[in-house]
Amino acid sequence: MAKTPAWTRKEGKSPSGGLNAKGRASYNKANPGKPGLKPPQPEGGPRKDSFCARSAGQAKMFPEAAKNPNSRLNKARRKWDC
């Protein structure tokens, strides 16, 4: 039986939110035509602005996830310093 890529399993996800290095590497390997995933950019810049705006919209769409401090959404927003 073939294993699913690491980015879809727990071993490819960071406990503090987002993907770890192994998860990013497996995503990039599984999607060769797309630009590679990069780690979070908490120091600022256009990628951070874009991510924070998109994730704020997700928080409005999923209010239960926005209230839960341990949700993947809130963990990722903390990691990006939104």
C-alpha cells in the first residue's frame, strides 16, 4: 500500500502550526510544476501581508476555528505573527 505524502500526515506538520521542513519538501516533490513552498515570513513583507489578509478571511468563515486557540488556523497565524 502506497503511503500518502508527508505534508498530508501528522509527521509533515509542525505542532506549532503550518508544515515542517519534511512536509514542505514532500509537497514540493509531489507538485513539481508549482513554485516551491517557503517557510513563514514573520518579519514582514508582501507574503506576510497577503497571508494575514487571507487567513483573517478564513477566521470569519470559520468562527469556531477562530475561537479555538489550538486550531491549525490560529497556530499558523501565530507563526506568521499576524
